[in-house]
Amino acid sequence: MKTYSFQVVLEKDKWPDEPDENAVWRAYVPALEHKGASSWGYTEKEALKNLQDAVDILFEYLSEQGEEIDLESLLADEEKKLSETGSQIQVSDIPLIAVTV
């Protein structure tokens, strides 16, 4: 088994005409969003917890369906994007989601 860590984007989300106090937090994994790895919450903590649950359910579902996700390729793509901007994957000060498969 391997554990993979993915970058998470966490941002406030609201309609343009809504007051800031009505904003919620949107959280998603860019590398997996096309598969449904996104969620939201009233707080940052709740959004991240909901996202972890969504990612866990996503991988459980894909496993049950026999669908494979090429995680090595997805991570290589993320590393390439980071290296193009001069960053390296080492220590993160941004939220991450870990998946063990």
C-alpha cells in the first residue's frame, strides 16, 4: 500500500450579491476534481473534513467499480506544475489530503 498526498484548494465561496458573513468554505483537490473530489462547509475545518470524507468515498467507489486512477501520473503532473513555478514538493504549508490505496 502507498499513501498519496494531494494539494487542496480552500477558498471562501458566496454569490456576488451575498454579504461576506453568508460565505461558506469550498474545498477541492485540483488533481481529482474531475472525479468529484470537492466539498464545502460553514467553516474551514468542516470543509476539509467533508473533503476528506468525499475523497475516501470516491476511492472506495472507484475501487468497487474496478476503475483505476493513475495516481503516479496525477502526482507527476502536479510535481511538474510545481517545478515549472520553481517549487518543490517537500514540506507543505497548504492543506493536503492523503489517500492510502
